[in-house]
Amino acid sequence: MPAFRIIVAEHTRGPKTGNIVEKVGTYNPKTKEKQFNADRIKYWLSVGAKASATVHNMLVSAKIITGAKIIKHQEKPVVPIAEDAGVPAAETESAPAVEETKIEEKKEDAPAEVAKA
């Protein structure tokens, strides 16, 4: 049966190590039960703690903090790849162009003839 703890942890330590600073709430996804210690959450956020996107959205829904929800699964924008004609060399050496070049090289290295069935 799944159940999650909402904790405060150091950013240098993983939450799975068990080295937590403080437990500030729980969440049961089957029953949708949420328990928050609002005073402690507000304190930790005021001293610089940052909530993950999921916890931030849960806190906004529970009206513990105000603000807009964070879109977690937003698609990355597609960056158009510049053609070689008339584009400075610095712009053509971007990461997408390098990846495209590697794909083209792999296609060129393939044997010219494919085995006939």
C-alpha cells in the first residue's frame, strides 16, 4: 500500500538515505488523504527551502501557499537547426546540429548494399 512522507532534506543528501531534517506531512494516493504541518512548511519555505514541483502543486491545492501550479511535464520547445548557407560558424556548432551530424555520419558509414532477400 503506497504512502509518502513529505520531508525537508538537505540538497546534498538524498531523501532515500533516511537523513531528513524534518517530516512535515504525509500523502496517501489511494485514499487521497493529505496531512500537512502548515506552520513548519511555511517556516522552511521562508528560510530558503524549495519544494519540488509535485509538493508545490499539492501545497497550492491545499491553500497552504499561494501562487500558480507548476507544469511538470511540459514539452521542450523545438529549436530549428540552422542551414550552413549564410549562418556564422558559432551558430552552426550548437548541440542539436552536432547531434544531427553524428546521425548523418552513421548513415554514411553503413554499407552501400543491403543484403537482398
